[in-house]
Amino acid sequence: MSAAVTEAPTSSEKTGPREGAFGNAVALACRECGHRVDLGPFYACPECFGPLEIAYEFPTVTREEIEAGPRNIWRYKALLPVPTDIETSPNTEPGFTRLLDARNLATELGLAKLWVKDDSTNPTNSFKDRVVACALSAARELDAKVFACPSTGNLANAVAAAGARAGIKTVVFIPSNLEHPKQVNSAIFTESLVAVDGNYDDVNKLASEIAGEEEGWAFVNVNVRPYYAEGSKTLGYEIAEQLGWRLPDQIVIPVASGSQLTKVDKAFRELIELGLVEEKPYKIFGAQAEGCGPVATAFKAGTDAIRPVKPDTIAKSLAIGNPADGIYVLDIARRTGGAVEEVTDDEVRAGIVLLARTEGIFTETAGGTTLAVTKKLVENGQLDPELETVVINTGHGLKTLDAISGQVGAAATIAPTYDAFKATGIA
Ligand SMILES: *Cc1c(COP(=O)(O)O)cnc(C)c1O
Ligand SMILES: [Zn+2]
């Protein structure tokens, strides 16, 4: 990996990854102007500074081939920028998480059909294991010496764990006010957890600077971001496959940088293009917390101008005040007939409790946000209760215990006697 990997070289100087290092990916293409550059550790267009995205030449891919693959994200390796022998490499194996038929929650919300895609069961208990697995593959193919990230918490957990298993040095950067369990869940895997006095946007700026100064560092969501981002497509592929190779009518997705939401849309469009699902309209909804809702604010104002905010919410995993893909989230929500909605921290807490009490799933604040937004969208008529709906649960509640510790606890503390128990009125 070369130093100062901020933008791609204009001429096509080969950086020399091995043949087949990125599978069916053929180039990096600018999302804004379409300019193409060779695959490498680049993320900004040399022509217009727009974000680079992976471009493919897909072979024919059949449902049967995919179904014969492993029960993890590598069953979709033909659609990802990874080598064809990926499942045999020392890598984490996230994905193929359950798609739960959420009947109790559907009844509670007045929805005809509701599914919860439960990504809290990935190796480090969030959807970030998907993106990190793809970023790690790219980092190794590009001969990176250090695997690093700025993170709102879950990404640091996933990077630290995947790096440990792959035997590659990891350095993860987080805002110093992060939830204690998320700090421990990184520190257990790496010696180099760096807590930065600042918010995520400060941490991200620092990471970009380090990426430009230090040789051979792969920052998963900075200089190998195009590869990282593709990992989120597997959520879309799995949902379609688990529905019996169909797209849902409506889907609600949390928004931090906006990467996940834009890649689920990309996955759905690719499945249509490849003939793996039938073309049909679908609506994509984004979920944010009011304390960090720059995309929701812009959506409601009917503008493309996303005003960065200073995050102040318990949904720390979504607390990105200046979301890199916010503009694309707005575009997708508008194009598909969806929306971007926001909820208060109290609604987030209520969302966590609602999912737990109806479906037995303990989600973190990001999932509480998604649930609460889903409820709000039903109430304000933006979600059609007759259509099939999917919500994505992106993380586990054990990592954000503090958020609900005031909400739930022992119903009573009693002496060890039957009389004392009887006096509680529980029986
Ligand atoms: C990172 C994260 C998200 C959203 O990520 P994007 O930056 O929008 O791709 C959602 N939920 C959880 C739990 C996360 O950690
Ligand atoms: Zn460009």
C-alpha cells in the first residue's frame, strides 16, 4: 500500500495486487462523474473528489450456485470485491443471520407482515462484521501492515476481532465518551484501542490524517472504504434469498454514515439486474435519532443540503454528525417513495423495550431507533400497514446496557420468604 492514499493516481500505474484479488470487481468508479481508476487503496475521485465505488463485470450467477455456498456472506462472493477462494482464508465468517417472522411485533404495530433481520448474532454482535470482512480481504490483498478504523463503537469491535483472528496488527480509534461495554469489546481483542477526546467526526478527521501520513495502514472506512461498503450489500442479498428470492415492499434501515442503506439498495438493484429476483417497486426508509438527525432534517425540509450537527443522543452507534453518504440516502428515500424519519431518545428506549417484550430480541440503541422510527412511520401513515415490511436490527443490547438501565430492573427486592413474595402482588 502506498502512503498518502487520499485519491487515485490519474495515470494507471499498477500497484500490483495479484490476479483475482478482487474477484469480479474490475475498477473503482466515481459515483459523481463515472471516472474509472484501477483497483487499489483509493477512495476519492482524482477528477472531482467524489466517492469511488466498486464496479464489476458479473458473470452469470444462479440461485443454485449461491445456495450451494457456505452459510455466511461468502456465499455471495461472486458479487463482492473478494478473491474466489475467500472462504478458506483466515477471516471472520459473518452473515446469514436469521430473518425472523415477527408476528407479535407486527400485531403490536398493526402491520400485516413484518420481518426482523437480526444482525445482532454476528461474531461481534453487530452488522459491522460484514463490512469488516470485506475490508480485511482488501487490506490483505493490498499488503497492508495495520488494520485500523475510526469508529462509533461496533466497527472498532469488529476490526479488533477480525484482525486478531487474521494475525494482523489492529489500531482502533473511538470517541472517549463511548459506552463502556463497547470499549471493553474492542480492548479484549487489541492492545491498541485509542480513545480520542472529541466526537466521531473529530476521530474520523484524525484517522484521515494518519492514513495520509503512515505507510501501509488500511483504515477500513477511509482508504479501503469502497471495499468495506460492499459488505453491506450482503444484508440485501440475504433478505431477498430468505424471502424465497423476492424483494420486500418496504424496509427500514438505521442511518449513521448512510453507507448501509445505500448498499442495501445497490444489492436489490443488482439482484434485479442479474435476474435473481423479479423486478418490483420497493420503498427504503432511513432511521435516525433526533440528537443526530442531519439526514432526516434535510429530508423533511425537502433539500439536498445536509447541515452537519454536533451529536447529542444515546444512539451513539449512529452518532455521525456529518454523514458521508447522507446525500445518497436522501436520493434513495425520495426515488423509492420512502422517507428518513427521526425519534427522541425516549422513543429509542421504548423501541428497545418493545422489541424485547414482543420478540425476545435485545437490541442496542441503533435498533431501538429503527424500531421507534418504524412505529412512527406506521402512525404517520408513511409505512403501508398492508405491505410486507422488513426492519434491520443492526446490533446487540448488551453493548448499550446503560441506555435502558433506568427503564428495566428488578420488580421487587424481597426477603427470601413466601410471604414477602406474596406481598409483591406478582403471583
Ligand atoms: C455503524 C452502524 C450502523 C449504520 O452504519 P452506516 O454508517 O450508516 O453504514 C447501524 N447500526 C449499528 C449498530 C452500527 O454500528
Ligand atoms: Zn469523479
